[in-house]
Amino acid sequence: MIFEVVVEVRLRAGIADPQGATIERALPALGFVGVNGVSVGKSIRFTVQAEDEAAAHELVTDLCHRFLTNPVIEDSEISLQVAETSAN
């Protein structure tokens, strides 16, 4: 089966987010008031082939821990969906 994968990566709680802080400080000057808690992350999208959803999730989890994220300072959230072409 082929799965469409989305990995959302964000900094762990308590880790400084200078990009988020810069954006948050700039917003009032642009007329956006009342916006707080800005954080910046990344979204990684790809497809993966695996026998089933459990195997795909295990593979992507390993990929996140070994390559896509820094598990010391980042958390990741994995979303899997069967690819359209795989469902037919």
C-alpha cells in the first residue's frame, strides 16, 4: 500500500523559538493586535510504501527520530492516509 504522509514538527515546550518571537513582536506594527503564542514549525509531506498502516507508522516514526527531527528539542505528529492510487 502507498500512504500519503504529513509530519508536523514543532519545538518542545520550554525551548526558545526566536522565529516565533520575532513574528509575534512584528504583528502589532502591522495592525494585528491580540495575537499571542506564535510558534514556528515545519511540515514535511511525502509518500511511503508499506504493507499496512501500522508498518507505515513505524517506518515514519523511525524516520522522524533518525533524520527528520531533533528529538532532543522537537516533537513530531504523524498523519497517514492511504493514497488515492493505492485504494483502487
